[in-house]
Amino acid sequence: MAWFGQRVESEIMAQEVPRQLMQSGLPANSVNQSNQSLTCGGNPEEILYIPMHDGWLGVERDEQQIAATVRGEFFRRLGYWVAITKAEVATGAETVLVAGQPQAATE
């Protein structure tokens, strides 16, 4: 189970999220991946996204779009809404960026 979870997380963070960010704002099939780069500002919205083990490095102006993409992909692949926190580089202080969706009450 741990292997499966880590594999899915890796695919989402290192493959699926960058693909979706590169395609945001472009007509279908218009992304030329040979000269697009998320870390060099080559995507259409110049989003800074550097995937890490279980998160990413970026700038605050991009965090809501990236978090929504990450959260949506986790839900699509696993059926769970994940909570996303961020840590300030200078202080290490953590804050909730996107809260997980609470489970519906059962009767």
C-alpha cells in the first residue's frame, strides 16, 4: 500500500501537475513540450513550479492555482480531498493553504 501511495503521489507531482500547468490557458494540442519549461518561465502563465518529494517550491502568486491543480488530481486519482499546507522558507512556520474536505455525515 505504501509503494502504491508513493508511486501515485510521484506521478501526480512530477508528471501530471506540470503537464496541466503547461497546458493551462492554451488551446488543446498547442503545447510544444520541447521548448516549454515550468522552472524557466516557459509555460503560458510563467508559473514557477519545482516539484519536490511530496510538495513543490514556488512563489505565492502561483500557490492557489497549483494547489487547486494538485488537490483536483489527488481527488481524481484516489477519491480523497487532500489538505495542503505551506511552510515559509525563512521561518519554517506552517499554514493551511487548502483545507481537506470534511467527510459527509452518515446517518
